[in-house]
Amino acid sequence: MSAATPWRYLEETVALLPATSAKPSPFFVVEQQGRLTCGEECRDVLSSLLRREERAPEGGLQAFDARQLRLSEEKGAPHILWHTSSLLQVVVSAVRVHPLLRSGCFDLRRFIYATSALGALGCRGLDPDLLVRRGMARIIKLGIAGWLSEPERSNSWESWEHRDQWKSFFEESGVDGTGSLSYIKAALTGRASQGLDSWIESAPLEDVLLWRPPDQLPNHASAVSPDEVEVWTWLVERFTQTYLDRWSLVSLKKEYAFARGLWHPGFSADLLRERVIAGEKVATALADRAVLSEDVIDPAVLSALTEQAAALLDEGQRTAAAALFDSARMLKPTDMVAQNNYAYCILVDKPQLALALLRDALNRGIETPAVTLCNIAFAESLLGNYGAAVDACRRAGAACTDHQAAYLWKRSDEDWISVYTSVRAWITEFAASLERLGDASGERSEQL
């Protein structure tokens, strides 16, 4: 059966649906006659689904890896010779965290690195103002909301002159109750979100970078067109998110149009060639997104929360990181990734609860079983169940791919730290430590 046959069948089926029907994918549009019709993306999405079983899984590392690019740069302040991805990652990392250190001192390095990176990006024809105001607005809003929502964090900066002003703004915008969930919801939708958008768009760039609110925060929506925001958001995601499943749907559709030559963004060709994405990969990502359940969190929002939580874990703030994902779980209770990430954040402090959540995610068929099994092994070891931990390590090794990497817990002096590492290397190292612990406790285990 040719690809054209199911395509025609799909269009004929869609044409019979009334405009009020639930759309069968994100790519259908309503014609003037009031009927649904297939969007431009549908042909490649359907073709990708039809050919998926014929393609062998790709091996090896991806040609573009944002994290590896950043790690390959020289230490110190960003400069003009850095990759565009690395420069953008520096700015994104800066705008999502508080401008003060936990000691209450101004984080001068954060500000210098961010402005240096913006200067280097400006030399490549990228407007620093538009990059921050339109490409990173959601990241900034989630950063402020996440900081305000956790009392343990906001109280540590009681001397910050803008703390009460931000809290008052959210309360006046209708934040109901306390905790991360209400602040995050408010930052993403409603009056607070609109006010934040207007502030990000109109305030001096330095004020935005330093989270410095005006005397009177705006209570009206920003006049910037959604399309302008989408273009800059696409650019930021394109160079900071390695995996397409972490992009927003809008950015995926922009990339699809760009790959097909249907849309030409106003950026230099040399800049855009720093990352080349095959149209087939974009079509496959769109196909996956077309069947994504409404019960899961927007991947772009989840990615922003994940990066924010990773930054908190780097600072040893496990409670604050867990609070972010506890709120994410409440936004979409059936989202297994959010549940898994919450379990990871509480592993050290609440291993019994984490173990129950991890086992549930594994039983429900989470897409990263090897990582989940590693965390189960870690939880079992904290509970003294060394035999069960070794068994989980063995299963993780069988499920792991050669180049798989993830955040996992490692021992550092007298505490545990979260590190991004090779899953297979972690399994080997952790299994060896389990053998030693098992021998010491009198609980002998078979060698892996």
C-alpha cells in the first residue's frame, strides 16, 4: 500500500468531522466552510509513522549535543569563539536562577557571564534584547515562580529588597493558596503571566536579568505578537535542547517548516548551519507529539522545570527541587516523567516513598527503564536491601544502551551529589560498591 493511499483516506475521514469535534492531531485546521482539514505537516507525520517500523534504531552519539558542546568550552567567562549553543546555555542558566547567592551577596559572576554571552551573541547578529525578552520569557517566569513558591528558599533571601514586591504581585494577580503549584500555574497562565510578559518586554534589560520589578508591575497583556515570541523561542530551544522530544510543539512546527523550505527565519545562514536537523527526524518528533496524551505536561515546560531542579540539586537544595516536581505531579497526576523526577529528588531523604513511586513508574512502562532501575537500586541500598539493589543493577545493565546518560546520585565525602553521567559507568561503579557493602553487612550477593 503506498503512502498516498492512507493520506487520502485520512483527509477524507477528517473532512467528515464537524468543526466542533476534538481535533485528531495538532496539525488540523478549520476551513472557511467550517470543516476540519489536514495541515501541511500531516503528510510527513503520517509517512514517518508508516516507515517507522522499517527503520533500524540509530546508534552512536548524536551529531549535535548541547551539553557536550558546553563542556568542551574553555573555563571562564564566555567569549566570541564559543559555539552559539554554549553562549545561549549560559544566558538560559543565568535567567532561571536568583540574582543573589544563598549568602545574600550579589551573584556577580552570573551577571558578567550572562552579559558577556549576550554580547558575543549580538556579534552574530542576534539581538540580545529580543533573545531574552521573547526567547526566554517562559524560563524567567518559571524561575521567579519557583523561587517564590518554596518558603525555605525565599526566606533565605529575606533581605532582598524585591522579595515582598514579587509576592504582592502574585497575590494581587489571584494566586490562590501557597506552594509551588499555585505560583507555577499563575506564571504560565492568567493575569500574573500577562503582567510578567509585559514587564519582561518593557523593563530595561538589566532589570530583567536581575529580576528587578518596577514600582508598579503592569496588569495588562504584552502587545508583542505571539509569532514573534515563537520565532525566538524556537531559536533558543533549537540550540539549547538536544532532544526534539523536549521542544515545544510550536518550535517543532517551526523547525518542520524551516527544514522543508516553507519558512525562512531572519537569521544568518551561517548561524543556522551550526545545527542541521534532518526533516525526517522532525517529522518523527511531530508524529510522536501528535499522539501525546493531554495527561502529560508540555515537554518544554517540563524541560524548564527539570533544568531548574538540576540547578537546585547542584546547590544541595533537595527539598526545593522536590517541591518543583511535586507541583508538576499535581498539574498532571498521570505524567510518569514528572513522577519519576520527583522520586529522584526525594531519594536521599525519603527512600521508601521514592522506591514506591519508582516501582509504580516501572510497572506502568516508563520509557527510561534503565535509569529508573538505577534509582531503584540506589533506594534499596539506602534501605539496607543490598541483594535487591544488586538485582536492580543487573536489570538496569540489561536495559541500558551504550551511550545512555542521566542524572544519578553519587557519593561525595559525607553527602550525596547529583551528577550527569554515563548510566553504564554508574552501574559498574555502584554495583562494585554494593558488593563491598553487602560483604560488610554479611549479606553476600552474586557478582554482576
